[in-house]
Amino acid sequence: MSSEIYKKPVELLQNLLRFNTTNPPGHELACVQYINTLMQDAGIETMIVAKDDQRPNLIARLEGRGEAPPLLLQGHIDVVTTASQDWEVEPFAGEIRDGFIWGRGTLDMKGGVAMLVAAFIKAKKEGASLPGDVILTILSDEEAGAEYGAKFLVDDHPELFEGVKYALGEFGGFSSEIAGKRFYPIMVSEKQTSMVQIKLSGPGGHGAMPIQGGAMAKLGRVLSILDKKKLPMHVTKEAQLMFDAIASGLSGIPKLMFSQLTNPLLSPRILNMLGEVGKPLSALLHNTVSPTIVNGGEKDNVIPSEILLNLDCRILPGFTPNDVKNELYDLLGKDLDIEVLRFDPGPSNLNMGEFETLAKVLLEADPEGTPIPLLLTAVTDARHFAKLGIQTYGFLPMQLPNNFNFAELIHAANERIPVEAMAFGTEAIYQAIQRIGARK
């Protein structure tokens, strides 16, 4: 029976994977209806809230003891495209092979949604004692800006989340090995996203009469500098907490290296020594810019007088797009025309109030692991809920094989999750929702 599916999170994930919710266009309706049926079969009342009927969001609520504010569980069911990717399996079949469930969304984030749904239904069916109400929100459209999902709900229906102080969602709780030690990063903050455009101008003319120093030459110079140099280093409290926690779990030279990552004199050399491991760590110490789109020229034999270069900017907590603009001026020159096209502010006030609760859950599940706070280089729906004063913890626990490269499989071909990780994560979430807000 579907009401017993909470005992089979692997099967639940397989069912979710078989709904093609590639965004765009999304078409999350059928998947939401399936989850809604599971809730109703378990005797849980639900609400559907939608900006577009084909892209709904589901809200379900369990009653707690009233000793704590409501706790939000939030997860999205849309996924990114599989186009132009070489998959070994059909990405929407939910196939199990070699101890893994394969498919688009297994990691981002239908695997996490399956854990949240299974833990939520289990709490209902088994009569878990919850400190406060628990609100499960299944979201559309995270992968394309959340205009139909979290952003819509926060902007148009904030009353649904009245009193909520904490949330569990993506990204974190998955094991990662550093210098032979197993760590469990719990996301406590994330970088902010902004789109910046540089306008490059110069004399235009006939292609038969070459021009030196024109817009094309300026584009080449800008791209060359961005390829070779970084924006200035900054040490945020979020990064400091993360590196201190990693260092405390290590010994010897690795401990020394991580303890000095925030030292401006030593950091560049240490990051270089860390090689591939150092690349994501570097992004936690700098505002970053990635050239993504170039627009210019209309005809083969006409030298363009204007070129537009778009930059995907990921901004550290506490900084603004104007800070990045000033850093770009310092790096590239004051004579450029730089415009901020879009800015999505991220969570501004770090709240570690329930971090230790989640850390204890993970330590009980894996005494050999070390939970650490994580500053995420990407963005999630947490930034939207932060506008309501909600602190999201990325907590979708997975105990992963040591050679499993989590980051490289997200949004990539052959995305997959270990079968055993599903039970591990579901039980950890089940334990967490019974403890968050409980009187100490």
C-alpha cells in the first residue's frame, strides 16, 4: 500500500525519478499529485498553492506539542536538463545498478525529497512526539529562480510560514573525506548570486580594414585577466567557522594547512598545494565572477563597436554587487561600463542555534564522522525563506563511499546515489525533527 511507502525510501525515490520534471518547462504537477496522494493515504491534510496550475507547491503539516516554533522541511522536485549528456542508463527510469540508484535528481534533489517525505509520513504513522508543528513544503521551480516555487510562496503567502524559525533543506549532511577523515558538512549559509554585464565599446568599421584596440581587443584583455587573476580575498565568519571545524578534526600537516587557510599571507600557497581540493575552498574566500555570455557583432564583414559580456557573480555573505563592481574596476580598469543586471540577496543573519542538535544526530549515526558548518558556493531556496527570518540548514544526510565525488555528479551525466544512503538520511531526518526546538 502507498501509505507504507515511508518504510521504503528507495522505492519512493524511484517513483519520483520517473516523473520527468526537467526545468524548463518543469511540469511538476504529476509529481506533486503523487506525493499528495501519499500524504492523504497516510491521513495527512494537505494544501496545494500554485501560481501556475501546472507548477504547484504542496504544503502539509503535522501537529506538535506546542513547545517550539514550527519547523519547515523544504525541498524541490524540478531537475535540470539531461540534454547533450552521455548517460549509461535512462535518466528517468529509476534504475538500480551496482548498489546505486541512477537518475536525474537522485542528488539534486529528489533523493532528499524522498527522505523528507518518508521521515514526515513516518512521524505521522508512528506517532512521533514533535516539539512543534512540522511543515513539509514540496516546491517547484528551484532550478530556474523559484518564480513559481519558494519565491512565490514567500512573497505572496508568507502566512503559511508564520512563526517558523528553522528549516531543513538542501545542501549538506553528505559525508566527505579530507586527509583520511570523514566529515559531514551541514550547510549554514550560502553565497549570493548576481548577474553583472560589462559593456565594451570601440570604433567599428569594415572587416577589410582591421582595427587595433577596439571592442574585440578589450574583450580579449578582460577575459585574459579574469582567467588569470582572482578578486581580493575576504574571510567571512561563515568561512572561518568552517575551516576551524575542519582543522579541529584533523592532525599533523593537514590540520596546520586548514588552520592557516584564512591567513592572507599563506592562503594562496596552501590552496595551490591542495590542487583540485583547493578550488572550491578558494571560492569560499573570494567573490567570484565567471564569464558566461558574449553578445556582439551582426555581420561577418563588420567590426562591432559594442560587445556585451555577462558575468555570473557569486558574492560572499555580507557583501553586495557594488562591492563586486568596485573589485572589478580595480582589477580591470576604471574606464569600463559595468552594470548589475540582477541580484538575489542571500541569508544575512547566521543562526547556529540548532547546529549542535543536527551534529549530534549525525554523530550518533556515525561516531567516526565529524559534523562541520558549510558555506555553500551555490544558491538554494534558503535565500527566499531567509526573507522571512528563517535559518535553513542543509541537512539531507548521506553516508557516501570515500571515492564518491558528490560535487561532480550534480547536474551531470550518471547522477546517482548509494541505495544505503536513503535509509541513513531518512532516519537522521526523522531523529532531527523530534529534537529541533526540544527543551534542552
